[in-house]
Amino acid sequence: MIKVDAVDKMNEEERLKYMLLLLKGQVGSEKDVLANISNVTAIIKACVEDLNWAGFYLMKNGDLVLGPFQGLPACNRIEIGKGVCGTAIEEGKTQLVPDVHLFPGHIACDSASNSELVVPIIKKGKAYGVLDLDSPVKGRFKELHRVYFEKLVEILNQYTDWEKVTE
Ligand code: SME
């Protein structure tokens, strides 16, 4: 059983480190993609404050399709190049957006969202989806978060065979 009470007394970087520790414990012993990424959303939500949405979109037949998440219901599909998520896939790089209202083409799934961090999931040159975090706080995500969430995706990539998502 995961204990998350400990995060209450931690500063931001300690919380992010603890998140990676929990992640390794959880995904290191399971190979199933949906089980792992579902737990990742729960671990993020438990460790990181001020998030109204945390989840995955997975590449399916050329579109990003909604995967496991924590938060309100969100749009089902996003085209490559559209919104913050589709841009992360098109450019193959993390999108750190301090104010979503200033991002051309931002897709508003939850009107509470004011800032966003999207990390593309790329393994051996192939894009498998994105990790998407939304916050009601403008400027919530900093360089520190980019570093830790890219590390999270790197660890997830080590243990996850994305080709087996439907097995
Ligand atoms: N804002 C995202 C859409 C997904 S929701 O935030 C959950 C985007 O612009 O791609």
C-alpha cells in the first residue's frame, strides 16, 4: 500500500522526488500498460498540488485518444498539431504553458485550467502519446516540473511496452 501522508510536510522538489520513488515502486513490478499509467495518474495527483487534471492521451490510428486520467471528463480525441497536446507530438518536445489563454489553438476541456504541462511519450523515435497536466494556477509549472515529469516519462518508458496497450 502506498503512503502519501508524507508529502504534506515536503517542499515542491521533495514532492517531485517522492513521486518518482512511488512511480518506480509501482511500475517496476507490473508490465500492463493500462495498470501502470492509471497508477501514474493517481501518484501524480497524490504528490502534486494545484492540479485540476492529470492524465494520458495515447496515439491510436494517427490521433491522440483519451486514456486514464484524474479530473473532469475531457475531450476524447486530439489531432496531431492541434492544442497543446497535439503540438507536443508534432514538435516532439515538452510544452510548458504558463498561461493557456495565450497559447494559440489551446483546447479548453476544463474551464478551470489556466496553465499546462504536456510531455510527449517517445520511445525509440516513435510517439506513443502524451502526459498532460493542467492547473487552475497561472504559471504553476516551472522548469523544475519539466525536468521531473520528463524523468517520469523516461522511467515509465523503461518499463512499458507501449505496443502491447491492448493485450
Ligand atoms: N488542453 C489540452 C487538451 C486536453 S485537456 O487539457 C485535458 C490541449 O490544448 O491539447
